[in-house]
Amino acid sequence: MNYFYHLLPEPFIGSKLIPLNEMNPEGELYKSHNRKYLGREELTEEIIPILNCKWNDVVQFSALNPQLIINELRKIQSDFQLFRTKCFKVSVVEVEELYEGVIFNRNINQKKGDFSISDEEVMALNSKNYTELKSVPPETMNYWNSVKRDGGKFLWFPYITHIFLKGAIDTTNFEVINLK
């Protein structure tokens, strides 16, 4: 079975993951999640093909188990600290009939600072065309090593396949796994 993943927000209250655009812009939750886009604000206005909605109208998942990311980041970043220790593990079969979703694979040749999303980078999410990643992509490792060498921010998910589900997502039946 193929899964995708979402780090549990801290704190996580209720049973829904909510897109940024559905949060109260004056609330602390919105402000804390919106900080991820400092310097990349243009991305939040991008329209996602197939879903025909903005980047902030979806909940984002990773096609790679975060534990694999953590393991690699610990090798690269000696002072790595883990702040969120749980994540949702979601089966594609579990959500494909409930939510509109796409698989997003960023063009690795896209210029830095170009946040446009092309039709070629997305495909409809379903269990026939989705495959979970089993290792960190080389492009991600190269990015992390360049951040270590040149400085900058260690983003967790560059060049890792993303899953976008449109709207608020009910997590009641999602498996929760521990990260270490």
C-alpha cells in the first residue's frame, strides 16, 4: 500500500487539517504557519492546475515518510532538533474518493524564485498513479548540502513529491506514527 504523510501541527486541536486560507488571518495559528512563506510570498498566490485553487487553499502532504528526512538531516546538520514528533500516515485509497487531490512534482530545473506551477508538474491523485517515495531524492540531498555549505534555511521538503488535498481534511481515521 502507498502512503503519504503530514506532520502533526503543534498544538493540534480538533480533527481537521485546515488550509491557510481558511484560517483566521489575525489568529496565532495563521501567523505561525504563514511564516513558512517569508521570502516566498508569491508562492501563496499560485494557482494549482487541476484543482484550480491557490496554494493556500490546499493541505500539503509529503510522499516521503518524514522519518527518512529526519535521518538524513541528522547526518548533515549536527545541531538538528526535532520539534514535532508525530505525523499522519495516510493511505491514498483512504482519501481518493473523499477529496480532490493532485500529485505535485516540482520541475527541478525551475529557476530559484520562480514559483509558477505548470500543468506538467501536477497530475490527479489516485491509487493507480501514486507511488510513495522510499528514499530522499538526490536533488534534496544536494539542496541540503548546499545550505550547509553556503548558509540558508534547511527546508524539509524541497524536490520531494507533494500531495495537495483541497479544503479542510478530516483526520479522524488517519493513522498517527511517532518520529524519533
